[in-house]
Amino acid sequence: MTGSTSKNKKYASGEDSQRAPRRGGTIVVKVVLNCFIRHHILIISGAAITILLGIWWIAAFVIDATIILPPPPAVGRELWALLNSNDFWHSVGLTVFRGLSGFFISLSLGIVLGIAAGISLPIHALFKPLIAVIRTTPIMSVILIALLWFKTGTVPIFSSFLIAFPVITQNVIVGIRQTDQKLLQMGRAYGLSATRRLLHISVPSVVPYLISGAQTALGLTWKVVVAAEVLSIPNWGVGSEMQLSQMSLETAQVFAWTVVAILLSAASQWVLSMSIRSMSWSKAYADTV
Amino acid sequence: MPIQCKQLSLSFGDLQVFDNFSLEVPDQHVTAILGPSGCGKTTLLNLMSGLLLPDRGGVSGIGDERISYLFQEPRLLPWKTVRKNVELVVTPFFPPGEVSRRSFEFLEKVGLNQFADYHPHELSGGMRQRAAVARAFAYPSGVMLMDEPFQALDLHLKLSLIELFKKLWKLEQRTAVFVTHDIQEAVLLGDTVIVLYGPPAHIRATLENPMPRVERSLKEHRILEMEQKLYSLLA
């Protein structure tokens, strides 16, 4: 779809450049069109954001009550004020710490258990019910139960671990099971020991599955960490601040913290995808075996 | 020691692939097994290598002999460089310095020395298959089993790989069993060509190659004669 539209645009601009000498002012159209062709994806995304902001602004204007829906500039001012306060970085830092702790605990335990369950049916049978139960437990139940068990700062870590862990484990199990049988047969034919087959063939095969599991898990992590912070209100944290702002009816501040949470999640996804991109073989995996 | 398949029987469900099948493959000799698709050629290789076990009968002569395997596809690990792919199978048999020396030596022999540190997806199909050939020869084995290793290659690549095989075999004698449905490959590489039909698999003819390995070419009339004969047997 995108390919054909960009082709049409190119064609249109070609026509346009031929007519250019005959029409005054076409030069502006030409520049705009060229710019559009070159950066059309960015421009479309930019337009979408502008439209959303516009709708928000109009809605805020119509409602005319900052406490219900603050206009974008008010949220911007709050955000700016937050960025310039020391407490802000303290809160963001602790939320990041909690999120990453939960994420990396899930990642390491998920990889170990996933590999074990992937190669051994009894281990899989042993952990399958537990994983299924955790997967289907409502996030709020996890947080509320964690509140009864742990100190407030630990609740977000525990909750995010419990949500992300089954996702990663499940993906690793699938990855081990999907290992190319032809490569495993090659390993057996060349007399590689079971350990070396696992290490050199099965484990690397898991990587693409682990990546997609990690992406999903990371997305969930920030949602759960912020939700857990909202409920447990530890001393510092994006969720705590959000909750405190809400209780004092500082709606613009709630919005500003929400923006922070969104940016946090987006930044972590970006870092993850950048590190994935460095593994060039993962793209060409399918057709080289 | 010759490889002997004695009274093999094997069926997949209702399909009887082997029924009391016997075959002897001479030592230090290239035996080409020629036959149409689905006659049980690949299964025969898997039985010889022990990747498959027969319902009845057995294979002797391979014993503890190590086997190099060449498949229809290169079957290289995509996450390892060509060099690491070769080293992986060689590692258990030599001290570390010798492992890398030997691996590189065989990559040189197949003409991939400049591409040793490339990943498989950065190479063409022919280069990948040459890397698999380097792996098969670098692996210290007495037996080489080949399952249509030229199938996916064009004529030019196929002929150059066949020449490469002749060169490598001259350096190091190994017992080789080579399965194919391509008559030209069979007459160029096989010291003996066995025509297989099935299922159930049975030997229709056994032909000795009239020319020594290095002199064979598709321009020699004795090779062309053999090609004709095989053609009439298969058609």
C-alpha cells in the first residue's frame, strides 16, 4: 500500500516539475511535494499527533474545566516544572529501577525455566499449571496480594516480575521446541554431544522468540509497575506521584506524569529494539538454513 | 572395512520402504546410488549412519567410524560464522590451535578463505554449500555420506563442486556413499553406480565406472556411453 502511494506521488512530482516553468508559484508546491515524498511516513505520523493534540485542545476548550480536562499547554507547563525539580528524577529513577529489576529477574528466571521446560516434558508438566494460573490472574489481584506480603517499594518489583515471567518463559519454551530439526539432525550426524547441541543449536534458536517475549514483557512491565506504585504509594515513584496528584485534584499533573510514563515505556522499547538490530543474522534466519 | 547392509527391512506406516534389502559398499571407494525420487535413497543413508534404525536386519562396517554428512541443504548454523561452523564439529578431536588451523585449511581448499568470518546469510547458495563441503572434509571421518548435495545448484556450480570433490578425495581417501537422481553427477563422481528402484527398494543394476576419477569428464566418450546406459535404465 505505502509502496504504491509513494510511487504515485513520485510520478505526480515528475509531472509537476515538467510544468513548473509555465506556472508561477509551482515551485512552492514542488518543494512541499518533494519534502512529502522524502519524509511521508514521518509527516503522516506528525499530522496524526497534531490532530490528536488539536482534538484534545478543542475538547478542553469546550469542557472548560481544568480539573476535568486540562488543555495541552497546561500539561506542558506542568511537565516543564516537573523536569526542573529534583524530586522528579528521584521518582523516575526509582520507577526505572523497580521496572528493570522486575524485568531482569523475569528474563533470567524465564530463560532458565523456559529452556528446562522446553527440553524436558516432565519439567514442563510440572510448571505448566503454575504458569497458566499466573497468566490468567488479574493484574490487580497480584498487586493487592503483593501489598499484603511486601513492603511498598517491593510491590511493584514483585508484581511486574509475576506478570512478565510467564510471558518470557512461554516464549522460550516455544523457541526451544521450534528449533530446526534439520540443524539438530546435522548435530547428531556430526556426533555433537547433547550439551553442545543444546548450547550451539537449541539455545541460539530461542533468540528470536526471546526477543518478541522480551518486547511484550517490557511493555507490560511499565504498566504494572506504575499501577502497583499507584496502589502501594512507595516514597518515590511515577505511580506514587500520579496518585498524590490525583488525590489533590491536580489533573494537569496527573496528565504530565502520564506523559512521563509513556515516554519511559517508549524509551525502553527503543533501547531494546536498537540492541536487537545489532544481531544482523536474526533477520536472515529463515532462508539460510 | 566395507559397509554392509544386510537384509534391511523398514516401513513407514503402510509403506514398505525396504524389504530384505542387502548392499555392500567397498572401502575407500565412491559409490553413487542413483534412483528416482521416493525410491528410498535418503532413507538408506539414514540407515547407514544410524540416524534411523531398521525394523529388521542391520548395517555393519561403520561401527565406531565417524561419519561426515552432506545434506541437500548446507545446514550451517546461521548465528555462527563459516569458520565457527567448521570449528564446531572439529573441536572435540584436536587441540585448540590445530582446530583453527585445520578448519581454515579446508576453507582455503574450497576457496572460502576470504569469507571465513562471514555469516551464512551473507554468502550465495553455492558458497554456503562449499562451506558445508569444507565442514564435511575437515571433520576427521572415515566415511562420507552425501544426500544430493548439488541438488539446489546450477550446472556451473555443480560441475565446479564436483571438481572440488575429486581434488579433496585425492588428498584424503574416504569411503563415500553418494545419493542422487542426476545421471551426470553419478557418472562423474561414482566409482560404482548402483541404480535403485522402489519402494520397496531394490537394485536394478550395478555399473563400474570405466575411467579413473580425475580423468572423468562429460566430453569423454566412455563416460557418455555410461550416461546413455544409465539413461536407458532409468527411463
